[in-house]
Amino acid sequence: MDTRLDLFGTETGSRLAKRFASLGQVIDRSPLPSATRELVSLRASQINGCGWCVDMHVKEAAAAGETAVRLALVATWRESTVFTEAERAALALAEEGTRLADAAEGVSDQTWARVREHHDDEQVAALVSLVALINAANRLAVIVHQKGGSYEPGMFAAMTDRG
């Protein structure tokens, strides 16, 4: 399937991409650990079938020093021993926050309690915002069939630097 639209090649798409990158910078400046941010973004992108975002978050995580083993095991985090309890709580929130329609309650009280056990208010604010942001980005890319494979680490950071 070919890309339907070069979203980044349009004025509107380019402006939106810059805003998404700016919102991402707010989350990047939060106290939520960078490894957690990339793992959460990767997991939501896997669930949503977003090749562009999986490509981006694997490469950004690897560039930041994340191990290949942990990246490979994100999709099976429940059956893996390489994630901390705080990361597991964040991954559970990412999954439930991505699959809102799958449960009447959206994010379960059990998952919320686990997140609150491991993350302070600032981290939770960043985590909830990140789940919302990555899901929006996934939807944009999947709708236009934006393909994975061409992302270069730091690409969006450079975009916000230019204004």
C-alpha cells in the first residue's frame, strides 16, 4: 500500500507536526524517565499498527541507549523479566489507554493504582498526556499509510528548533 498523503509535505501537516513535537518536548522535560516514555510510545504504536511510530520510537530508544533485548520484548512485557515494576505499570496504562473501547471502564482501577504506586503526580500527568499524544500521532500516520523505515533519530527535535 502506498502512502496516501505526504502529511509532512502540506502546510497544515507540517504545522501540526511541529506542534506535536513541541508537546513531546513538554513531556520530555517532565520527570517521567526517558526509557519509560519510549517504551510506552512503542507499545501503543505496536497496538495501533503504526509502522512510522514503531520505527521512530525503536530508533530514538536505541539512540538513547535502550537495549535491543528490552525493545524486542516490549510486545510481550507481561511475559518478560527485563522491565521494572514502574515500567510495567506504565505499559499497562499505555495498553488500557490505547484500547479504551475494549473495557467499559477504560483504564481499570487496578492499573491506575499500580501507576500511582510507582509514579508521582508530575510523572502521571506526563504519562497520561503521552498516551493521548502517541495515540493521536498513531492515528494520523495510520490513516495516511505513513510507512516506517525512513525515520532518523532527532528528526522532530530538529523540526521544532527551526520554528
